[in-house]
Amino acid sequence: MDIKCSRVLPSVCTLLADPRCPVSDDTCLEKLLDWFKTLTSSAGSTLLLLEEKPCLTKLILTVLGQDEPNPSILSFVLRLTGMLAASESGFQHLQQGEVVFAAFGEAGPLGSALWEDMTIRSGWVQGVYTMLQHYSAFQFLCNSGALDVIFSLQRDRSLFVASGANRLLARTLIFSAKSEPSRLLCPKDCDWPACARMIVARTEESLQSHSAASIQASLKLLITLFEQNQDPWTEILWSRIAETVESVLREDSVQAGHLLVDLFLSMGRSPAFSCPECRLWKLVTLALKNLSLTQAGPLALGLLKLEACPAAIKARSLNVLLQPMDCISRAASHSHVEFPGLPDQPPTNPASVETLLSSRSSCVGLLCQTLAYLEEIQSLACLSVMDFPQKPLLHSVVATLQFGIGSAVPANSLGATLGKTLVGCFRVQRAALGLLGALSRWATSVHDEAVEQVFDILLVYLKSPDTSPTVLKKAFQATLKWLLSSLEPSSRLPGVRRQKQFLKEMLSVLPKRMCSPSWEVRDSALEYLTLGMKHLKGQEWFCQDLLTSEVPTLVESLLDDPESYVRASAVKALGQFPLMASSTRPGSDHNGSHKEAGAGVRLLEILSTDAEGFPRRAVIGVFTDWLKEGHPEVLAAPELLVSKAVQGVKGDLDWEVKVMALELVEVFVAQTFVRFGFLECPYIGDSLPASLPELLQTFCRAKLFEFLFGALRDCDRPVALKACEVLLTMKSKICKGNCLEQGNRLGLDDTAQPAETLGGASPSAFICPDGDFAERFPQDPEHLPLILQAMDLEGLQRALDISSDHLEQSPESLLQDILSAAGSAEENEADCY
């Protein structure tokens, strides 16, 4: 603790102990606790703090002795006491004055009317939890009767307090086990430590009580325990309570099924239960059968993600997720594609699944959950070694989408019901399209007929006027994934032909969507077009068809769209046309190239005239892509593009636009250094060696230094920091020894003082310029090496790295704030709003 804080702390403690001066801002108390936590983090620091600052002990005892203390202050004091008693030495020091007993024993708040306040109960639980770090604190809990209080708090009406009590009970049990670990490894109950024996007995009693609240409290305790501790003794504990948990699971109406799922998954992540013969896995199998399908779904998903889960249980878990999809497939068509394994050994009763799907209220929720889980598992490595039924699942997803659009032919009564329930259901449509896109990973392993069905249903959704904007966005995303998967080298020729035909049909769909009255639809169409051009730029036939269509003209017209998001997407799409055209056949003259010629001019106009930030950011992003990906005209004279871009950004009020412009400059600088033989760069192939003067002339023609020095004094810290980073990169190359020698040959005297060389001005003038000084000198390449060398850019970067509110966040400032707010609580009540 520094001297200033040491002087102010006694006054703050006196203020907090005075009930006439309430602290209205609880945030100050939280920050004060954070500060005390840092002060007590090192060994021996707590005792030293208590000895040097007796005002802390006085504060605690004064507040605990008040008849009607401020609940927030009392809660703060309880948490502070737990923090100070978390070390053995601090605990013993406080116990000499009976501080710990006064805070957490029967003489404290728990024995008074103050206990009715949730804030105080929460502070008590948090304080005891923090204190329980050593054996003395553990003994205090066992001997003071605090365990009975903690058990009662398990079912507190405040969920926050109940959760804290569960965490505290779990830590107490773990501490009891660690105090005598050899006794816990013995399965005989009589050999366990008394505290652990009592906690386990009460947990068993609650599980057998048939009370929903008691069962939930005990399950939450077990979940917390198995999450916090993975030692071997937890398996001994499980062997004792497994039968009790199994009895809960076998009840006709399983109570707290979601908590049982969390319990099994938390145990499955523990190495103590990794053995395939462990009883845990037998209960997991029972849970997959006895839990409702909506509860078994999350369990199945979690089991598929567990590496230690036996393969047989993973297969059963997959069947749980597939069963609703099998019912959908059976209901949609007589040409049913069976799921392997489901007809012979269904995980749950098929009749119950059909019942859920027949009810509108349960059908949508079940399908959305199932589709989302099946999408999530597509990235799992275990699917590649399992016999994953991608073909029947694909058939079922297509059937679900047909029900959603009203084109499915029902095969039975369930199909007729589903036709009424799912038609126009946006939630199911979105979930099904998400899964359909994820199933594109199997595109090369399914038959051409299945791929044909996928493209057909996607085209239906893309063309339908009833498709909502959010569903259409999902359809575009799924379409792109299947197109790219169909283009892989392993794809069969008929599939590639179908893909080409589909793309031709898409070129007739896109214009209609780009002219939609919904801006979300226009934006999604442009986003799909941009991504499609990025990934298909090597397909010459696609490039020719696209550039000769009406799409480029529509993109250009959408640059004037009233919605800024659409204008930004149109900018990104426009920026892809030149890159796509040049990548298919460099040097060739595609039809529609006249639309590309003025793209740069149009984008510069948007950069300087658009009132919204999104389109302007998109323009800078396009220019950066052109530099990186090799736009032919840009690479011929990159400094011309950069110069115009930075001039357009110079007075921009959007800091993100300026940061992106600095990133553009960063790419240009890296490429230019490569061209002049300074370093390697992934964007330029051949490096052309040249001298330092030519390099500096190139930078000056692009007006880089004028822009960078101006950005250094920008009011937005991210802008100044980025400018500093770019200048440091340039300094590291330009101001090397051999480069400075070239600078000396230009007439720069390295023994001269910076002010003399720069016309009587210091280098700091370029950061805080006077008049036109900064505008005149940065364009003089002869002086730039010395300017960069003389500027303390490293120090400036360190200063910019520090948060602008670092002074306000200091402990001294916090203590002063608490003092200054004393007695003015009513005046400051609205400050936080």
C-alpha cells in the first residue's frame, strides 16, 4: 500500500463505520474489495496489513456491533472479514479479538433479525467461502454449527444465495476429504471424516425425500462437487449414492431431469469415471431411455462431445437425436430411407416421439432443439469413425424443409398434422437450413440424386416470395456451402454439371432479391453475391455469365440505397468484380468490363460523400483487399490509390474508418518495403532493389507522413495508437545503420541537433504542430529519417497503451471518491444513470 492510500484509509474506514454517512454507490464497495484482494494476495501480507492498519479491525467490529447497520455495508464487512481470515495468520489475529466468531458465528448476523435481508445472507456465504482456505477455518465451521446454516441456505428463496451455499458445501466436503484423504478411499462409511459423513448422509436423505426442492438442492450440490474436484475419492462417493440417484431416475415422472443431465455430464468429464465399466455409464444409458426426449437431447449432445464416453453409448446418443428425424422422414414420403439402428433398438418409445410431434406446442420446440444439436455435432471428429447416416438424415432434413414450405406429400396421419404445424414456421425453417448447410461436409459421399434434392429445395426457398428475410439469409448460407463442397476435386462430373446449372438459375434469382422492398433481403443477396465471387473467382464460365448479366448494374444502383447496411454490402460486392475478372484470365477483356473501370472513382466518391460510417468503412476494406489480392490497376500505381484514400479519410469523424485507413497504409508500407528490397511480403512476388531516396519519395507521393503525423494527434486513442505502430515499423527499417548512412549522403548531419536540422523546430512539433509546419516538412524526404529517429515513438506508444482512465481507476482515486461522496447520497443517486 502506498503512502497516500495509507493516509486516506483510516478516514474511509471511519466513514464506512458511521451509519449517518451511508455509501449509496455499491460499486465503490466492490472495487474496494478488489483492492483488498490484491493487497492480501501474497504470503504474510494479510497479517502485516492487519497489524499496520488496526482501522480495518475496528471497522469490522463497529459495523457488527450496530443494531441497524446499512445492509450493503454489513455485507461488505462480512466479505472483507472472510478475505482477511483466508490466511492462517490473519485468521488467528482476528480470532484474538473474536472477530471471526462475531461475523460468522451465532453471535453474528445469522442470530438476529438482520438475517432476513438477502444482501446480508449473501455476504455471509461469500465471506465464509473465501475464508475456507485452511484447517483452522474448517474447524471453526464444524464447531460453530455453521454447517446447519449452510444446509438451510441450500433452499434459500434467493437463487444467488442458494447457489453460493451449494458452492460452500462442496468446498467444505472437499476440504474434509483433503484433510484425511486416506480415510476417504475406504468404502466403509464409518471410516470417513465426520464432516464428510454428515454432508453425504444429508445429501442421500434429500435425494430419498421425494421433495422436488430437496432433490434439486442435492443434485446441484453434487454437480458443483464433481465440477470442482476430480480426485479418485469422488468415485468412492459415487459408489455410495449411485443407487439413490438411480431410484430418482427410475421414478415414473423423473424430477429435475435437467439437473440429472448436468450431473452425468460433469461426472463424465472427470478422469475418475473414465473406465468404461464404471457404474456411471449404466446410469447414463438408463437416463437416455427414461428421460423425456427434450431432456435426453442435451444429454445425448453432451455425451457425443465426451472423449471418454464409450462408443456404444455414443451410438445410442446419436440415435436419440436421430429418432425425431426418422419420424419426419416416415411421415413425408412412402419412399422412406431408413436410419441404421433405429428400427431394431429405438432409444425411446416411438409412440412418445410421434405424440410430441403431433402436438403443435411440443413439435416446434423438439424439432428446433434436434436440428440445432445435429448441426452442432457435424464438427465432431467422432462422426468420421461412427457409421453416421448422412444419406437418411439429408433426406429427412429436405423433408422437413418441404413441410415448412408446404410442398411435402404426407404419407400418414402424422404427416398431415406436420403439414399443418410446420408450414410457414420460420423457427424450424431456419434450424433445418442451418443443419442442411452443415451437412455439406458429406456432399462428396452422398448420391447425385440426394444432391439434386438439396439444390431443388434450396431453389424453392430462394424463389419463394413467402420466405422471410432471416430464413432467406440461412438459405443463401446453405447454398454457398453446398456449392463450394460440390466444387471439390473429388466431386463427380454430374454433380458439377448440376452445380453449374444451379448457378445459372441463381443468376435469375439474385436480381429479384436485390430489388426486394425488404432491406434485409437486399443485404443478404449482396452478401451472398460477394462471398460467391470470392470463392468462385477461378471459374471462368461463372465470371462470364455474371458479368454479362444484369447483376453488376443492379449492384451499382444499390450504392445509392437508402439503407446504409445495403450500401456497404453493395460496396463490397462492387469491389469483387475487378478481382474476379482478373483472376479468371489475367489480361483478358471480359464483357461488362466497362462497369469495372469506374469502380475506383465511384468508391472514392462514396468515401468522401456518404453520411454513414458503414459504407465508408466498406470502401477502405475494398481498397485493402485490392492491395492484398493484386488488383492489376492498383498494383501498377499503388501510391496513387493510397494517396486518394488517405486524403478522403483525413477529415473523417468515424474513428473506425481512420483505423481501417491506417491498416490500408500498413499493407502499402509492407509491400513498398518489399519492392525496394527491405523484406519479404506475401503480396508481392519479385522485389526490386532501390535506394532510400526513391523509397521515401514513394511514401511522400502517397502523402503517408502527412496522414500519419495527423493521426498521431487524433482525439481517438485507437487511431493514434495505430498510427504510432505504423510509424514504428517504418522507423525500424528507415533508421537502420546503412539507411542512415544514405541519409547522411543526402546532406543530413547526424551530429546536428534535431532542432537545427529541422529549421529550429523540435520533432514534437510534428505531433502537436503549429501552423503549417507539419504540412510542409513531412513532404520533404531528405529530413524524414532524422525526424523519425528523433521522435520518441516508443515512449508515445507506451503512453497510448495506458487506458485513458488509469488515474481514475487507481486505489487512491477510489478512496477519495468514497470520501467525497460522504453525506451527499441523495444528490448522487442518479449519477449511475
